[in-house]
Amino acid sequence: MDASTSAPPHAAAPRNVLVIGDGISGLTCAINCAKAGMHVTLASSTVPERAQSVMAAAGINAALGRKDGDNPLSHLEDTMKGGCFIADEQAVAGLCDDAPAIVRWLADIGVPFNRDAAGDIILRAMGGHSHKRTAYAGTSTGKQIVTALTQQSRRYECDGLITYRMNLVFHSALVVDGVVYGALFFDEHLHKLEPILADAVVMATGGQNGVFGKTTGSTLCDGYAAGKLFIQGARLKNLEFIQYHPTTIETPQKRMLVSEAARGEGGRLFYLDGDRRVYFMEDLYGPRGNLMSRDIVSKAIFDAPSQVYLDVTFLGAKAIMQKLPEVYEICLRYGGVDITKDPVPVAPSVHFFMGGFAVDRHHRTNLAHLYAIGECASIYHGANRLGGNSLLAAVHSGRVAAQAIGEDNPAGAPPDLSPLITDATNAVDRVMSSPSRYPAIYVKRDMATIMNRDLGITRDEGRLDRARGDIDYYLDISKKLAFDSDVSPYQAFSLEGMLPLARAIITCAAARKESRGAHIRDDFPENSPDYRYATLISFAEGRYEVEWRPESQAVDVAKDWGER
């Protein structure tokens, strides 16, 4: 354990762990905590089978030591390069070293990875990788991993070590003087708040899709939890780095992902110049141009002079149905295109958030006894995530956090939390009894319009200033309006976290006056050594304060927790 980021010596493992979110990272953390003898409460608004993790299609990365010479060091180098060298290299090394063991463990617990005739796991190519290193289970890898992890968690549930609590929506942390003692949840059935106390609280709440409206991700991951904890004292990091997936198709509700697996199997991007196909990625970057990193491909599609198409027809119907069945179904159902016969029109869409809670190498935040894992934690991906690393980071972070929780002291006996609970309950009661019929969803829709308009694939100072002014307006009126509760009081009180999070994203994007990875400034088109740091942002007395630190120093838990 690195002394610069470890907490002070501790005496005993915590007995009760609260994990918020039941996707791949949350399930992994819960399983590993239960395996160590801790009791876990797994709280979520829905069942694991509806978590965003089930949408992950392409696969999970691991250097499995095949004949092509791949190894964890090469995986590390590709990940650091893809992230534009601002990720914590030691943390990334741990991620890449752990990857082969993670894939073997997942296979052992029942994930049906595709295998060749000899029984070896088949690896496919993904963008930004120097080797084929992505293991996959058809094009539903995330779904298969969630299923296997859920079965494992149910075994510990039978042993009394994991307790599932469904229909609970995170409201706020129970935090006093920088120490977290549990969380408050809104029960969507009973319409009241419920406290759950714990020795350690783990956030596994996913990305910030709700702030941007229509994305490739689940609307259940709306960013509220990160925003609420931000105004409660948690530091956030690298919020300006928002990954656009190059290939999606639009539906009335969201953007549907056309998996990178399609390009990994040889799919080609082109636009039409009259009747001539222009394979622009190959023209720009050579034979592997279609598998450049996602920031590069998205920007190239954005700059294309006409509609861009993805073509896999040359693979043949049999290969497409064997290797890309879900891509076939998605394109046919939502785009009306049979990809065995025709290319499909695609466009970039918000897909993944490299920014989130600032955590140390053990996934501790700056608030004592609060941990963050999965997409809501920012540590491994730097300025841009490589395809196949999200599922890997989800499992790895859950394992790492569980180990850290076992080594850290419990939070101890809480102080009197009744004033916090009473104040929160009164606020929710005011929402539910409000005579106003002003719909909170209108504000959310406007917020998403603003964020997509001004924090798209490219940004500049004028657009960021406009976004800041528009979000500040809604922050102001949201304090004065009484919102409706027709659907759920959550629609109203979630603005308390989502609007400050939107403002924090804009602040980080304005502060980074360069282009790096998924943050592209038209007015600062080059990257600069002055910004080869993590962007940390904190909230203090209504101010959004940005500072710059090397990634490895983004959270100094020994100092922060030692002051509690």
C-alpha cells in the first residue's frame, strides 16, 4: 500500500458496508466484502438486471499472454496514451496487472466468453489498442457479467451477508465534519426518507447521463448522487472529459449504441462524395483508422462534410449473425437497417464520463469512510477511455475498494444525526405538499439542451460562458420555485444535485484552456504541458473552486482522513 495515499493504521475491519448501486462495480464490491465476512446492504432503485452495466456490449480487456506478445505493460501503455497521460500510472498498472485474473475469475463464475475450437477465449480488436485483447460474450458481455455476479451475490444473500434493498433512491449522505456515517434514501413506494447507517459507504452510481438527457446510457444514472455529495463536501475531478461514442443511432428516447465490436470485426466508416464512398478514417490514419481511439473517431465524424455510415456487409450474413447479433437487432429495430445488406447511418453521442469522484488508489474519497467505484469514480481513464476498459475498471475497482474497506477502521459510533434527518424529511415533505404545478422535468430538459449545445464534441469560451449563465439562471430560480411532485418528489429534489453538477462540469471545461482527449477547445486547439494535471473541483459556500494536481495526488487520504 502506497504510504502517500493510504489512511492511518487501523485496528479492525468494519462490520456493515452500504453499497449504493447494483451494477457490475457494486456487485463486485458487495461480493468481495461478503467474502471477507462483512455484512453488505446493497441499495438500489431497481434490480441488477436493469443496471446500466447490462448495456455494455463490446467486451472486457485483458492481456492474456497469447502469441502476439501482448502483456500488461503494453495494456498499461495503451491506456495511458489513450488517456493523454493524465491518469495515475500506478493505479492503471494495477488495473492492467489484475485484468487476466479478473477475466479468469469471471469465466470461472459462469460468464460464457466466446472461445475457439481449442477452448481458448477469443480476443477481438478495439480502438486505441496495440493488440487484440478484448474478451467478449457475443455482443452482450455486460449482461452476461451482471448475470454471473448476481448469481454469486445471491449465494451470500442466502448466507445473510448481503441484504438487497430495492426501490430506494439515494437522497444524501449522513455526513458530519467530513465523516460519512451512512445515507438517506427516498423510498419510492412509501414516499418517505429512510436512513441506513454503515461503517463504510460505497458509491457505485454510474455516470452523469441525466445532465445531458439523451445519451447511450441509462437514465437511472443521472448524476444526482455525485452532485449532491459535491455540495456536501466531496471533491470531483476531470469533469470536462466527456466521451462521445462515434457510432450511435437515434431513437425518440435515447441514442442506441452501435457497438465498437462492429469496427473491431472490420467495420468501415465512410461518407458519400456524390456516388463515391470516402473511407475517411483510412485516408487519415491508414488501414487501422477505423479503430483509432473514440475521441479521434468522434471528432472525424463530427467534421465529415455529410452523413457518415458504418458498413459491415462485406463480412457476410453468417459472420454478422454469429459475431454481431445484438448490433444486427439494434440497427434493424431502431434504425430500420438490415446490416447484412446495407450500411447504417451513425453519429456520435455522449457515452461515458471520465470525470467523477476524486479517489485515491484504494478508491477512498476525501470524505472519511466514503468510497467510489465504477464510472462514478475518476482514476483510470484520464482524458479518454479505451473501449473494453470500462467493464475491467468496474470489476477491478470493486475488488480494490472491498480490500481497502477491510483494512480501514469503521466510522465509529455516529453523533446525533436526527437534525440532518429531520431537515431532509421536512424538505421532501414540502415538495410533496407543494400546491405548485411547475414541472421539474422542464428544467431538466432545458439543462440537457444547454449542456448538449455548449459542451458538445467541441467547445469555446463563448459557448461555455453562455452555458454558465444559463445554468446559473436555473440555479437561482430553482431556489425560489416550488416544483410539482406528480411523478415523484425525486424529480424535484434531484435538481439540487444535478444543476450544481452541470455548473461544475462547465467550470472545469472553462478552466482547461487546451485540447486534450475528449475535451476539445476550438479556441485552444493544442494540448499544453501546463495542463498535464487532473482538474479538481470543490464546492465551498456557493463557490466552485478549481485546482490542479498530478493525478497521483488527487486525493491525499492520509491527510484528509487524519484531520477528522
